[in-house]
Amino acid sequence: MKEHCEHQADCLKRIQSILDGGASEAEKDHFRQNMDACKPCIDMYNLEKCIKEALQGKVEKKCCPEKIAAAIRSGIAK
Amino acid sequence: MPEIMSDTQLQGYTDEQKYEVFNKEFMPHIDSMYNFAFRLTMDEDDANDLVQDTYLKAFRFISSFEQGTNAKAWLFRILKNSFINDYRKKSKEPAKVDYQDVETTYNSDEASETEHTTDLRFETVQDMIGDEVASALNSLPVDFRTVIILCDIEGFTYEEMAKILDIPIGTVRSRLHRARNLLKDKLKEYAASMGYNKNDD
């Protein structure tokens, strides 16, 4: 297991692309082949995934007040 | 990839069809639109106005929308443009004071290429509650906040984000990368101030 990653900046970008669903097949292959052997990359992956999940699941999603939806409906009815 | 209000052919909707498209394709996104507006303006009244203006604009230009294409991205693009044109100057943005520093540190191409490390641990983020994560997000300058909202909260693809923001996909990726580095710094600061890391060392 590698304790230091010499490509950390590039690996971080690749990890983000993978988590975002925007990675190429080559990026995914590289990730699959190397990830398990590099501790800094495993840590980065876990952190990026955790932050993404926190943003998706923990941050309150504000709902539109009904009066605004009603105002829109009446605005287009004119 | 659907076009979003660009050079697409104008649709010849009847009045009845316009209302049908509006109700079926636009109105279901109103909560996401409001959430986006609120995260941009950080103000409920401004978010109310921005959503209302955007929907009325969408109705006015409904002939530019092709039924069955990506209505959510189309609406988000209108909202983003309305925000830039009409609201940005007056929006209450707490991070404004720090913006110059942030620009200098994060907004250069060189900054995106340099190695960015953080000792923030995922367990620390797991322990945080939603309001704390939201505070860190809200403290980012609006351009960085926007890409994180679009990608991580709304789940848009890079291609959709590029269309919504009128920027190349490469810029979407690099802006996201910089935004996330900044967010991690904010989360780290927040965690330290709240004592989340006290047992880590």
C-alpha cells in the first residue's frame, strides 16, 4: 500500500469525475487498477464521496412557497 | 443533448399547448428552482421574485422550448441569467468581502493545477449536521457555490452544466475542482471551530 501519492492533484480530479459520473472509460480503468494500492487516493475518494453525499442528503432543500406557485399561475393566465 | 433556449426552431404551440407544456414540463421543477434561487440570492424575498420572474419569462419564451427536451436545464439557465442580470448586484452575499482574496488564491489556472491537500477527514464530515455543511457552502463566492449546487445538489451532468452556465466543459470541471477545494477548507475551518477534530490527533 502506497503511503504517498505523487499524482495527487490529477488523482483528485479523476476521483471527482468518477463520483460525478463524468469520467471517461480510461479514467475509470486507471482508477480501478490503482485505487486499492494508494492510501492517499482511498482517503481522497472517501472524503469526496462523503462531502457529495452530505450536500445531497443533509443540506435542507427549500421548497417553493405555495403563494409563489399561485402567483405564477395567475401571472400566465392574464 | 437537448438544446436549451438557443438557436432551436420555434415551436408552433397553440395557446392550449403552451399551458399544457408549462404545467407538465415546467411546474414540476418549481421546488428545485426555488432551492437554486434561494442558494444564489441567500434571501427568501429575492428567491421568490427570481423564481416568479423566471417562470413568467419561461412562459413568454415557451416557443423556444422543444417538448420532451431537458426542461429543468432550460429553466435553470433562464434563472441563472436572470440572477446575473437582475439580482446579482443587489443580492446579499456574505462572502463578498473575501472575494478578492478568494479570486487571487483560487481563480487562476495555476491554482487549479497545484496540489491541494487537506487533513479534513471523512468521518468529520459525516459527523456534521446539514446546517453546518450549508453554512460552508453558503460562504463560497457565488460562482463556486453555483457549480456545487448544480452538480452535487441538483445532479446535473457536466454537459448540462456547461449549457446552463454558458462555459466550456473544461471550465466546468476546473471550476468545480476549485470550488470543492475551497469548500473543504471551509468545512475544515468550521470543524475546527466546532471542536469536531478534538480527538483526531
